[in-house]
Amino acid sequence: MSDFHDSSNDPSVLNSRNEYIAGRWKQLYELTHKEADGVKKFLFLVNSGGAVAMLGFIGTNQQIAQNSYVRLSLILFCIGIVFVGALHARILHRLHGMHEAWMKNSGRYWKREISYTDLINDDEKKSSSDIPEFTIGYLAVAAFIAGLIAGGLALFTGTGI
């Protein structure tokens, strides 16, 4: 049995491989589009919600707007939102790259340029976890926690930095 796409293979093996390739292609395509839709909805929601919350909080009292802990808290929440947006963009970019690589490599497999094992191994490498995604996610969490602390200081001390 050959590891390449050729007629020397059992037709059931070729059929199984073709079904897997088509299924994976569909899965990556759907993931990419789902993430893109999620990013658009998320960015609209957090930006509009953040703007309303900031205006409402600062608008309640001019003295609140002068508190440096309040300003720091709002800045940190905004930084967290930026990190979360960057995280979504990074995930979308990686999924798009995986989809593009899968389409290219499956075509190369059908042309007998790479083996089935190489096709699967390359996809598994691209599917592994991504350290930059974890880093960006943890930075967003850190900004949120720091924003909560600064907001708590503003609430309980009533003074600025």
C-alpha cells in the first residue's frame, strides 16, 4: 500500500482518505467563518458597551472623572479589550492559515507531491496550541484584574494616585 494518492492503493483506503480530507477542509472552512463572525460581533459589543459604561460612570460626578484610579481603571479595561480583540484576530489568522495550508497540501497529496502521512503531520503541527494566543489571553486577563483593583482603590479610597 502506498502512502501517496495513486491507483495502487485499495479503493476503500483512497475513499477513506478523500472523505477525511474533505471533512477536514469543511471543518476548517466553517471554523474560519464562525470565528470571523464572532470577532465582528464581539468587537461591536465590547466597544459600544465600554463607551457607554465609561461615559455613564464619569458622567455621574465631575470629581470622579478627576480620580486617577478611575482613569487608570478605565485605561486598563480598554487595554484588556484591545488584547481580547487582538486574541480574536490572532485566532482568526491562525485558522485561516490552517485552512489555506490544508487546501494547498491536500491538492499536493492528490498530485502525488506529498504522502498522506506528510499531509496529516503538517496539519497536526499547524493545529497545535499557539503560545502567542495564550500570552495575549493572559495579558487581557491581567489588564482586567488590574482594572478591577484600580477601580476598587478608587471606590474605597476616594483618592487618586
